[in-house]
Amino acid sequence: MTLFVSEHQADHNETAECRIVSPASRADIRPRTTPARLFRIVGTNVRLGRERMGLTQEDLAAVAEIDLSYLSRMERGKANPSVEVLGKLAKALGTTPAALLTEAVGR
């Protein structure tokens, strides 16, 4: 058995809500998003945001100050964008880095 306490609760000295998890149920708490899937989510969100704004890849790369081929690989889910690049893209697209990492419902 394993005891889990949220980091938020532990960091803020709050009364912790604990739960005991058996090894058999651990699969329920493992992240379900693989890095490859996350790359595809980011790429799709960047491409959709770029297209909504009527920008070409060249335009967005220039505004975000990133390499065109890097942007192209990201949009195809083949590149691992850094936090800095996510911030640049989010700013250029008028959104937040968190929105770029979030899969849209129904997709």
C-alpha cells in the first residue's frame, strides 16, 4: 500500500487529504499522456491557432523568433518545444502556454 498526499497540501501546511492506493490500482494514477502524444497536442494547437490568425508558418516563426524548420517539426508533433518556445508561441498566438498543452474536447 502507498500513501499519497498532494504537493499543494504538503507545501501549504494544509490538512492533507490522503488516500491509500493498492499496487493493483496504481495504473489509475499514472499519467495517461505520453510525450509523443503531448508533442502532437502542442503541434495541433499551434497549427490551429496559426491558421485562425491567418498566418503562414513563416509569419509565425518570424513573430515568435524561432526557426521555421523547428516550427514545422513542432506542428507535425516531431519536435519537443522548450518552455521558452512555448511561451514565445503562446504570446505570438495570443494565448497561454497552458492552452497549447491542452487537448481540445472532441478531438
